[in-house]
Amino acid sequence: MKIHIFYVFSAFFCVFLIIFTIFLLFGQFSLGVVQSSSMAPTLQKGELIVFSAQAEYKTGDIVCYIDDSRLTAHRITLINDDLVITQGDNSTTTSTLPTSKILGKVILNSAFLGQIFAFFQHFWGIFVIFLIILIIFYFYKRKTTSKNRCSK
């Protein structure tokens, strides 16, 4: 029995998407995209970041919070009781905020996934997904139809 690489890739891709969706829906994780170069070279503009709320934060942790209606990721430089001071690795300005405003600690970052995530937020990205699904169904239907003809 010959297994086509296309079907194997499609199956792995679908399983990855299902696991990733479950991971985000039922886990305590959130996604974001780095919007500026204030954390360069640690986090580059356009990278996808996954962050999770923690019971406590330490100096040196990279945390996410909302600043001026925008998701910001900065490093904690000082913790003083219920206040933290954060600063970007590539920035001279600091921000002071209560720990209750911190959304979570950055636990994963990926430039490649950030580019894919950004692509699929646009019309052409959605169009490509739709096209891939149509192609998979076409080849699957074609394969099952040809098997039925051969077995008669």
C-alpha cells in the first residue's frame, strides 16, 4: 500500500491545528504578536508570543500587559510590593504598573509562526486556507472514486 506524502502531511497538519486549538481554548494561554522593536534582540517585531498568567513574577521575566490599548511585552526590572517596573531591552523608558495589570509571562516566541499568523489574518490568508481545504477534498474524493471503480 503506497502512502502519499500529501495525505501524511495533511493529516499531521490537521492534528497540529486541533491540538493547538485545544491548547489555546482550554489552557491558560494567550497569543499576541510583537508590535515594536522595544524588546529587540530578544523579541523581534512580528514574532508570535504565547503568554500565560503566573501566580508570581520575578525580576527578569518578560511579561505582557495592555498599555494605551496595545499589548506590550517588556522585561520586569524591579518588583516593589504590588508594583512592577518594566522596560524593553531596546528601550530607555520604563513603565510602572500594578501586578494585577500583568496578563502573563511570555513562555514561547516564534518568528516563523508570527509571519504565518499575520498572513492568515488577511484576506489572502483566509483564501489560501479555503483553497487548501478544497484541494484536499478534491484529491480525497478522486482517490475514493477511483478505488470504487477498480473494485467493481
